Amino acid sequence: ATRTKSKDVERADSGIGQMPARKWRNRASETLSSLQAWEAHRPCTDCGERDLPVETDVQNCNQRRADLCEKCRKRRTERKESVLEFVNTEASYGEDLRIIKEEFYLPMQAAGLLSQEQLLGIFSNIQELIDLNENFLEILQEEIDQAFDQGDDDLMTVCIGEIFLEFVNMLPAFQTYCLQQSSSVNMLNALEKEKELLRIFLNVSQNDNTALRRMNLRSFLMAPLQRVTKYPLLLSRIIKATTEYHPDHGSLREAKSRIESHLEHINMKTKQEGNTWTLRSFRQDSKKKREVINIEMRETALKTVGWLREETRFVMEGSLQLAQPPDGQWVKKGSKTLKFQNMQVLLLVNMKRVSESSLESAEPGPVKDAVLVLIRDKNNGKFHLLREPLRLSNCIVSTDPDCDDTFELIEIRREAFVFRDSDRARTHHWFRQIRRYSRELGSWKKRRNALPNIMISTPHTRP
């Protein structure tokens, strides 16, 4: 009687009889079959296609590769090879740079074969290129090692494009070297004919020094030119093997565009200086043409302010309309009464370096100075400054609610300028950025809660 009662209670609690139980078993079997069918035709984790083989390689312990179609598996292999080629060739290039310094520059300097001025004329900024290569290669190798340590055998987490953009300051260093290459070779040829000891040293080094691989000094001096022209090709190979959904895809394309623009600019500067040689030519579309113009303007601005390239940051740059009001009543009359002219404007800040060994710091140091460089539109193939740069520490920036499509910059006790962009949102962005550095650097901000209209007497101050 007790067993019967327990059985009745159990059936009353579960509510599942023989027929429902059979239906559940059939549905579970169908679900299992569906899962097995989906597993047999599961989508590729890279492209989403369902052409994977039914049987996976038992010896392949990496499940991620087992979830790839044959096309994506091949693409990942090609990408890994391209990434390793980029890093390995960067290391080989660095070895050639060290050979130039250790096997040629230092022995020639120690033996007194050439003066310091002659050494500088031949070897140019080779030390700067060595420092850049060492820092660049160190970051690249750290990314590779970290990927392998985390089990990423395909190096999918390595973002060459992002790293390249972080070290974009090395491109102007290449430009300096390339533009001096012609004069360096001419000087070396002349000195080799003139100085017998130098000629003997170069011949003995080439024939007896195994580190040189039977190559002469001229061949090694071509290494930076060969390297900078090879970057677009190496980046193109990585781009081709990188799916557009990869987080580094956009950075890779931008890095390739930046290096090609610099190469075009080097070619242009070479022709302007009358040299016959040029680097590899690239198709110049409108975007690259604009970037070449930007590079030239940045060079003009850097030369004008005299700052170090590694301590300079270009906050904003672009075309603005500029007017100089004759008095402080222009707001009442409206900006339509002002005569505007187009101007190229660059906002530069001089940053203190946080670490001497760091070229690109994630947390930049404090701002030492900030200037606004005004450049006239290009005339006769050259850029010309409108005036000396405006130091924002001596400027007051303000806007007026009745004329919100412009902003005013007053250089204390000197001139006043009214700026505007064709796009109102861009005008406001320019205003906020310039005002920020003006307030950070201006000595007047410490007085009277930064009320310039009270503390500063100037004919341009608005009533």
C-alpha cells in the first residue's frame, strides 16, 4: 500500500505519462540531429560562410582554426607570414644601420679620417634613424611575443597599422635623410679621390670585414631609401590578407596612405632642389595630394617656430577665413561688413617629453607653448606666412552670442583677428581648442578670475 501511494504521488507531481514522455524523447532526438547537422555545416568564424569540412583535423589543437573555412585559413597563414616579414625586414634594416655606425662612422671618426662636418655631410641623421628603428622594432617584437604567449599562433591580435601610426614621426626623419642623399654621395666620391687613407680603409673594409657581406659603404647608405620605399608594399600585403572586419584594417590603409603621401612629398622636394633622382612614384589621388600639402605646411610651421619635431603636436590644421576689423564695433554691424580672406591655419603645441626614451607617449607631458601659424594660400609653388606666429599665451579668445558664426582672437596690445569656417560646427571646434590653450598658458588667467576685459586695456577690447 505504501509503494502504491508513493507511485501515485510521484505521477501526480511530475504529470508526465507514457505518451508525453515519448514525444519529449523524439523532440530531444530531433534537436540532437539538428545540432549535429549545424556542427557539420557551422559558419566560418572569419567570413561566416558554411563550406567547412565535416571532419576536423584531430591533431589540430587550435579550435579556432578548426572553425575556419579553407579560404580564411589560407588568408590567416598569408597574414601571419606578411606580419613576420614586416618585423623581420625591419630587424634586418636595423642591422644595416648599426653596421653603418659601428663599421664605418665610428672607426672613421676614431682614426680621424674625416672631420666632424664631413662625417655629418656623409652620414646625415643616421643616429636619429637608428633610435627610431630600435624603438619601433621593440614595440613590434613585444606585440609578436605577447600574441604567442596568449596562444594567438596566427598573430591576429597584432595590429601593425596602429603601431605604424604611433611612430609616424619617423617619416620626416626619412625625408631628411633622403633629401641629403645626393649631396652625401657626391661628398663621399670627392673625399675618396682626395684622401688616400680613406680609400684604403673603404677597400679593406669591403674585402676583409665579414660583417659587410662584401658590400661597400654606398650600398649601406642606400638602406634607409630602400626601407622607406618598401613600407607601402609590405603594408599592401598585410592589407590583402586582412579581412575588412579586422580592427586593424582601417589603420593599415591609413598607414599606407600616409607613407605614400610622404614619398610623393620627398619626390616633389627633390625636383624642387634640382636633383635628378627620385623615389618610387605613386598614383596621386586627391586625398594624397591634400596630405602632401599638409606635410609641406607642417614643415613650414616647424621651421618658423623652431621647435623639435618629437616635441611638437599638430592639434588642428585647415582652411579658415580671416578678417581684421578696424575697430571693436564690428559685432554691432555684423560680420557681413568684414572683408574675409582664405587662410591656412595650423594650431601647434609644444609638449614636454615625459621620458627621453619614449617617442610617442600615451600620456603627453604638460604644454610648454602653443601658437597659431597663419599661412597664405600657395603662390608660385611656395607657402608664405601672413605674419609671425600668434602665441596663445599672449592672446584672448572670445565669441559673441549675436555673431556665433565667428570668433575673435585679440593679441594683447597689438592686433585683433576674426575667424570663421565655412561650417559653423567647425568654427565652434576651432574656438574651443584655441581658447583652451589660451587659458592654460595665458599669464592673465591668474588675475581677477581670468577676466581679460577688466585687467587689460587695449583699443580692440569690446565695450
